[in-house]
Amino acid sequence: MTSATPPSTADRLRLAVMGAGSVGCYFGALLARAGHAVTLIGRPAHVQAIAERGLRLQTATHDEHVPLGASTEASAVAGADVVLLCVKSTDTETAARQIAPHLAPGALVLTLQNGVDNDARVRAVLGPAQPVAAAVVYVATAMAGPGHVRHFGRGDLLIAPSPVSERLAHELAAAGIPTQVSDNVRGALWAKLVINCAYNALSAMAQRPYGWLVQQDGASEVIADLVAECLAVAQADGVRMDGDVHAAVRGIAQSMPGQLSSTAQDLARGKPSEIEHLNGYVARRGAALGVATPVNRALLVLVRMAEAARMEAAPELQNQ
């Protein structure tokens, strides 16, 4: 990883990351490293570690501590030109309400989340005067501990048009984050949703990675049924997906055979998953459009039951 050329004073952005998990920390670290003013908003242990020694950014070729701001308070978005919203989809409205009183007029809220409707949900909270845009995130990262983010692959963004998207894309690219502005971010979000629906719940129920899943008898047929339902709902909803979605689904198991889904990780930790915004979204949207989605609905219910059983067995995990 090479150092980016520091931006001029005029180009220097003020950014806040609401929800400083692995995705927000990775992009925040690169932007801070490139000379932009970045504040991460996260949990106390995370914020304390960053305040003491900076955010540790570890990649295949680089390992350093990046100094940047950190806070536990949503009010830290005040004065930001751009707010990267990186909370789980289950927390979208709550986070939007928390930052709403503190946003600068004209500040862009960019949603870097799973699911396809987070930007609309944020817009419904913030109102039409506040710029909101969606982004599609292609990155493999994980938190290795408080104040320590690890990067495993990719790291590029596709962002929707907004008054500042072109400038933001330029600064992101200069910081080492390949970024394109696209008028079909909705289609790209749906393409990612299809992949998540194909693997996340199955990985969660089996607590096994993608490569293992596709080797099991009958798994390929179930995955094909999941994808077919997703595509039928997308078509009924007028969504245009570019590229070969089927090839993309197959490619995930080939390129990330050891990857355990985020839903599987949440389930193992006793944390609420985003299943309602993955297979659950497809099931609800299908019902609204008159498209049957029995396989997606079945996996939604199975993950819900697994979450409930996990919490009954270990209720203390809920507050960790």
C-alpha cells in the first residue's frame, strides 16, 4: 500500500463514520491516511483504543497505526462534509435519527450497508433537504480487536449521483479507494443482495464457509432456487442488474471458499443479524409484488428461530 498524495487545503474533506465497524474503519483509515479529517463514531472500547494509539490498519502488505478522531457520540458528525453510514441495516433509522440534529446543511449521508433500501430509509428520516446517496461496498475486512481493523481483499465503491459525488469519488480514489459514480447503484445493490441471499443464511445455519456449502449434496440446487426467486422479485420490481449474476454467485464460493457469512458470525456471537434485510427483504417484496419466495422465506424463518434459540440459551450475550 503506497502513501496517497495529501489533498490541498481546498480539497480536504471533513468526514464522519457513523458505525465504526470493520468497513467504516477501513475506509476511514485510508481517508485519514490521505490527509482528510476523519472522525469515527463507535463503541467505548474501540474509541478508547483509537484515542490511545490510533487505528491499527493491517493489510497484506502494510501494518500501521493511523491517527484520527474517535467519539462515542452521534453529535461528532457536526461539521462533516460527508457522513459514511456504516451501521447494520437493523439500526438504520435509529442512527439516522441520532445524527439528524447535528448534520450540517448540505452534508452528504452516504450509506455503506448491506441491503437495497437503506438510502430510502435514511431519506425518510432526514427529509428531502438533506442529500443522501447509496454506495455499493466491495471489500473483505474484519475487526481483530478494539482499534484494529484487518483487510483481506478488494476495497472499491460504487456510489450514486449526488451534488458532491464526483468530487467525493475523486478524493476516495486519490486515497486508494477505487470509486465510480453510477446511475444504476440500485441494480448493483440488488446483485450483491442476491449473493448474500444465496449464501448468508445457509452459512449461518451450518456455521460453515462458502466453499464447504457448495460441496454438500443438494446445496447447489437450493442456491439456484434462492437466486431464481431473487431474480424474479427483482424483475417484477423493475430492477436492472448488469452482468452475469449466476456467474457472480458461483464466483463467490470459488474466490472466498473459507469465508463465513456475516449472518453466521452474528449468530455465533449471539448478535442480531441482518437477515430481515436480506432473505427477509426478498420475501416481503415478493409478497407485495405477487411473487412466490418459499425458499427465501424458509431460510428467513430458520435463521429467526436459530437467533431466538441462541438468545434463550445464552441471554447474557444480548448486552455484550
